[in-house]
Amino acid sequence: MQVSLETTSGLERRLAIIVPAEIVDAQVDKRLREMSKRVKLDGFRPGKVPFNEVKKRYGLSARQDVLGEVMQSSYVDAVIKEELQPAGAPRIEPKNIEEGKDLEFVAIIEVYPTVEIADFNKITVETPVADVSEGDIDNMLNTLREQGKSFETAEEAVAELGNLVVIDFKGSVDGVEFEGGVAEDQSLELGSGRMIPGFEDGIVGMKAGEQKDITVTFPADYQSEDLKGKDAVFAITLHEVKVSVLPELNDEFFSRYGVSEGGLESFREEVGKNMTRELKHAIKNKVKNQVMDGLLAIHNVELPSALTEQEIGRLKEQAVQRFASQGMQGLDASILPNEMFQAEAEKRVRLGLIVGEIVKTKDLKPEEGRVRAMIEEIASAYQEPQQVIDWYYASEQQLGQVQYVVLEEQVVDTIVEAAQVFEKACSYEEAIKPAPAKTEKGAEEETAES
């Protein structure tokens, strides 16, 4: 076998491969002789069909099969010989496949880029420092009560924000009703922001049995082209006003969250533990996101289009799953435009290449102790923790996912040790609030300034 390697552009490589005719012919001959032992033809006993007859009938198809197999195996041998790392499947272009002549074909591939690890000291990380206070726990209890609230009818109540009202409404633009602008016995929590701006505020002050026209303006970015920016009049009939009733902090309420004994003190303790866990994860994610943004800013990596296309495919499938969970069943991922996912896919591929090189350079492997600790932490949220632990260790796929997360954390730790790290005292609420998304350009500018 002869192999010549050419760099055509960037990460693209062109392998010109020649396989001697006798190798191909020998494989075809072997294939046909194996077939002759099994083939059945009228007038011949099984296994007694003359070889020339088998070759006449099946020679072309056998040769096509062998050519495919030989090109695939020769390509693999060529990649090993040239010490290449393909980033995707090859594009095979046959050049000469005539019988009796050397097989000639070209395999065009992309290879993984060379990633030069930059100085981690160029990365700046701001670490939030916060605790869970008693006041934070009080706020969380109020939030939990708010989530568990019910509504009771108030006969003479005047509608106000926070009330649940039952209404009929009929909307019109320039005196003409529009599609979707009519409803009967519609329940609406005032202040929820479900309706267009001004609609819910217009109901405030009404009483049960009252009718009223309100005028609102559809937003300029409203989904309907016919209604964007237009004034509409809604005829409102209010049937019922319901006021919210918060649940009492009692054993019944505590049991909803898995606390069956110990009363308020035990419940506060459990809530505090959950908040502390959430705080820990939030801080860890903020540090990780800053590290990843920093890595993107200080590394310039050429991306194999094959990897980007694969990642776009994964993102499309994830999007379809999200749509399905929201009731949009049967959506075909292929109809989603690649442009929707291009930037995110490129970011993920770039980060994957950088992180992979760091793992390789630093010879990092998942630390078993950290893997065990993470699984135990996950299991602690369940009633039967040991069953969850056993399930993770019994599933190679689930265990592998935890090992990957731990390995990623070890990468973050490695970078943080060398980066410029600053602590920032903040409240619990500030610490758990997600940081605004940062573009790669923004990360580059921040790194340059530091």
C-alpha cells in the first residue's frame, strides 16, 4: 500500500492511497470461493456450482463489497501510519477501481487541532463569599408559603394585585374583534404578568359583577404581526374576586417537604441545609463559568467543522426534547436551522478541545474520593440514600457522567490555583442569582483589561 499525505487547508488533510491490484483480486477471489460453498443454483447440487459460474453471476457485487471493505481498512492503516487524529468520518473519493488495476482512492479528513495551553494567570476569577442567615431562612419560608397558597372567594372585595379574579373579556382593535381576544370564566392572578402590559392593572379596583372597558397597547415585539403596537379595547366583566390564603407553618405543611417530626425547628434546619447546598452549587457554578469564559478568551483554537456539525446535531436533539416536554410532540430536528445553534456549538467544541488538552497535559484522572462524595451528596436528597448510591455504581453510564463532572471540577481547580482570584462578600440572594451571560468578545475584553 502506498500513501501520500497533503495538507490542503487548515485542518483538512488529503490521503492519496494506492492498494496493489493483487490484494484486491485476492480478496474478491476469496469472497467468491466462500460464496460458492453456499450458493444454490438450479441444476447444481449445493456447494457444487462451478467457480466460473459463481464469478459470472456474483463477481461484480462481490467486487463492490470488497472494494468498500479494502478502502475502509486501508484508510485506517494510512491514518495509523501517518499518525493522524481524524476529527470525523472521511470523505472517500475513488479514483481508479478497474478490475486488474491498482485500487486508487483519496480520503479527505479533518484532524484535531494542536492546542497550545496558555498562561492561566491571565484569567481573573471573582469568588462570591456568602452565608445562609436566619433572615434568609425566614425569606425562604415565606417563599414556600407563597408557593403553597390557596385562594378563597371574598364577596365584597375590591380587586387588587395578588388577587385571583375570574373574568370574561372581549378584545377589539378599531372596533373589530381579533382572534384570541375573547375568553369566558378566565382565572387570572393580578400581577402575574400573564397578560399584555396594562391589562391586569386595568382590573385593579373592580368588584364582582362590575363591567369595564380598558384600553391597552400591544407591545412592538408582540408575536402577532397584525397586533404589534396597536391599541386595543377590552370589555371586561368581573365575576369573582379571590384573595390568597397562606398555609400555616404546622406539621401538615412541614410533611409536604419530607419533615415528619421536630416541628418548626427541624423544618428550619432542613431548609437551611438545602439552602446551604444550593449556595455551594451556585458559587461553584459561578467560579466554573468564569474559568470557562477565561479559557475561551486566552485560547485561539481552530475548529474542525465535523465536530461543530456533530454538536449542532446534539443541540437540535436536546431542543426537540425540550419542545416535547412543553407539549410540542413530533417535531423533526432536521427542520431546525443550523444557524440557531452554530455559536453555542462552536463554543462547546472549543471548550471541549481546550479542556481535553488540559486533562492530557496535566495527566488528570477522576479522583475516586471526589466521585464517591458527589454521589453521596446526590443521594442525600433521597429517602433511601444507599439505594441511590448502589444504583450509580451499578450503572457504567451514570457513574461515567459523575466521573466526567468530577474531572471537569478538577480542571477548574487546576486553573483557579494559577489564576488571579478575588473574593467578594455578598448576600445569599446575590450569590445564588445567575450571572448574566457573557459573550466570547466580552470575555476577551475583560481579560485584556486585567
